[in-house]
Amino acid sequence: LTTEPAGSIPEPVKHFDSLASEKLTNLTNSISLLKELQKRSDYGIAYALNLINKHHKEEIKELGYKNVEEYAFSKFDYSKSTFHNYVKIAERFINPKVEIRKSISSDTFGINSIMKNDSFTVLEDIDGYPFTISQMLEMLPLSDEQIQEHLEEFSAGDTTKTIRKKVNAIRAGIETTDGETTPDGET
């Protein structure tokens, strides 16, 4: 029978703490990876839906869908408004880094190959962190010039609600009833 000095942690507890810490680290890393994969897949889906909307409406109909919105609902459970928001976001904020093949497979329209590649540049904050689809959605009312002018006010770490408040403040300070603009919104 061994006795531990008073105040020391028994060896089995140390081993358990070490294993628990390792599992927690692995879980944290897994969650971070899943969040990054979700973000990348959202970019890929948005870009793919934009391509389909622009170039493949007839093929969608040949597959038996009434329109691209119905296809998006069938494949991704996206409402019509979500589909159109993704298309708008892709048009403004998501660009391919490399040319994506125009050849498509029958039902996937290249979505699988698009999502496997880390082939997009997206709107990023001044520290180089990419904004999420939800954050970019909140920025849609701003012009490209307004976004560039106020980019330092936004962070990819901001909540969507915070982004919305900042966008509304920018818009309130810029828009006036007679079309004239002033920094404080006064005419």
C-alpha cells in the first residue's frame, strides 16, 4: 500500500485528467474543423447555386424541376428567399480562385467537385478572417464602396445581429431624403 504525500494528486487521477484533457482538445479541434467545413460548404453551395441559376436553368427543367428554386429546395431544403440570398451573396462576395470546370455531371451540376476544393475567395475582415454567409447577407444592402470604406468596423467575430446594427448605422448616416449625403445624415 503506497501513500501519497498530503496535497498531491494520485497517479490514476493524473492519468484520467490527462486523457480527459486530450479528449477535450480533440473534441474542440473536431468542432473547429466542422465549423470550417460548414463555412466552406456554404460558400460552395452558394457559388454552385449561382452557376446553376445563370447557366443551367434548362437542364434543371429536364430533370423534372419547375425551376432552380424548386431544385434548391429539393436538394438543400432552401426556401425561395434563401436560394435568392445565396445567389446574391455569391454574385457579390464569393469568387473562385481557379477556373472551375464548366462540365457538369447529370444531377450534381459539379457541386461535389466545387465543395471539395478550397477554391474560393470571400469577403474578409481587415485581419483576413472570412465572413460567414449570414454576415454577408446582412451586408448586402451596402454598396461595394460602403463596405470598403467601413470594412474596419466589421469583424468576422461579430454576431450577425452586431453586423446588422453596424449596417443600419452606416445606412442611416448616409441616406437622406433629397439624395444629398453628409457624414452625419443631416441635410
